[in-house]
Amino acid sequence: MSIHKEIKKVTTHVLQELKQSGQKISMLTAYDYSMARILDAAGVEVLLVGDSASNVMAGHETTLPITLDQMIYHAASVIRAVERALVVVDLPFGSYQGNTKGALNSAIRIMKEAEAHAVKLEGGEEVVDSVKRILTAGIPVMGHLGLTPQSIYKFGTYEVRAKEQAEADKLKRDAKLLEEAGCFALVLEKVPAKLAGEVARSLQIPVIGIGAGSEVDGQVLVTHDMLGITHEFKPRFLRRYLNLHESITAAVQQYIQDVKTGDFPNEKEQY
């Protein structure tokens, strides 16, 4: 019997139980109703309304331009589709950094207006006060360390993080700080597998990896990448389960041809 048949609603507590029992957690991104409905029914435990919507839905080069209002729109669309997955929403760039009151207000808007289940924010020590403040309102927080795409201009590259000892040590400290602050889970992006495994074992909370190897408690991918809708993006950590770019292109070209030749609609396809 598959796990999603047994679990009615995935909660932060359920994720904790999955980690404790050694079962891996699956997480994918969702930004709209139709796709979220498919992913939820298929049995994925966590849906992330990622600020990656800035890239895959809006065509921006980075995650920085997407606004809180736009994130709420995407999140509300996803929430309306979901019956069982836990829906986590990214706090977008500028809505929480360096301002705990602003962070709390942003998180409250996401929970109230989108009816989301939890929020995610990037960073360690720098954002711990914001994490604590959001938690005072009873809002679950997921952390995000390693490659934090909102800080792309600081790093200047999307390369693997924490290869140097100093950065690795800071990552371990930050992970502990986030757990102690009360985060229910942590995403680790593009860090060496060995380090990610060490972090996952040192924490009680689930650690979800993207490009962080197999020793963590679960995995997340961007759905558009995993299904091959995007086709230029080819990082090592990405496994393409479909090539929808090719399939959709072929279908659309067939449709165009059928329209132009008068083959569509046929006798049975009209009133």
C-alpha cells in the first residue's frame, strides 16, 4: 500500500514521523491549480510554491523580481487544488530580510490570503530573528541553506556552496540555529553530499535536498525541470522523468497542421 493512501493530510508532524521512521519525503514545486491537482493526487507529500515561479512562470532571470502579491496569487491557486499535501510558500526577496516585523507581516498575509500551511525563507544566522518572530504567530517555518538563490548577486554564481571548510562550518552552525529557533524542516541546495548527510544526521528535523546527495531525508525538484518542460537547464542533480518540451511541441505542430488542412474538426467533432 502506498504511503499517500495511508496519510489523510500531510502535516509538519507527519514529516517528523517520516524522518524518524527512515522514510524519505518527496517534494515538488507547484504554481497553479491544474498542475497542483495532479501532483497532490499522485501522492507527493510537500508542494512548494517556490519563488522559482519568477523564472519558470514569469520568465525572469532571477528569483528577485517576484512580489509578495504574486506569490500569494500562485499560493492561493495551489491551495484550491490540494487535498492532502503540505503546501509551503516562499517568502519572496525583500519581504523579510533585515526586518522582523516586515517578515511577520509577509508571513501572515500568505497564511491569511492564500490559506497556505507554512512559509519558507532563505538564510541562517541573518534571518533567525525573523524565523522566531514568524513562529510567535504560530506559523510553521521551513529554512533554506546552501545555495540561496535570492542571494545570487552576493555569491555571483550558482555553483555548489560550502566546499570550503569555513562555509561548511557556518552551514552546520546555521542549520543548528534554525532548528533551535523552531523551523520544522530545512532545504539544503547544492552542497556536497557528505556535508548534507552530516547535517541531516545532526538534526531532529527533516532535511530536504536539491543537489545535496542521497543521505538527506527527502528530495525536492522544480516540477517544470523534472517533467522536461524547461529544456535549457541541465544541472547534474536534475533527473528528467519526461520530455514534455518535445511532446508538447509535437502535439502543437500536429494541431496546427490539422487546422490548416481542415482535418480538425472532423465530422464527430462538431454539433
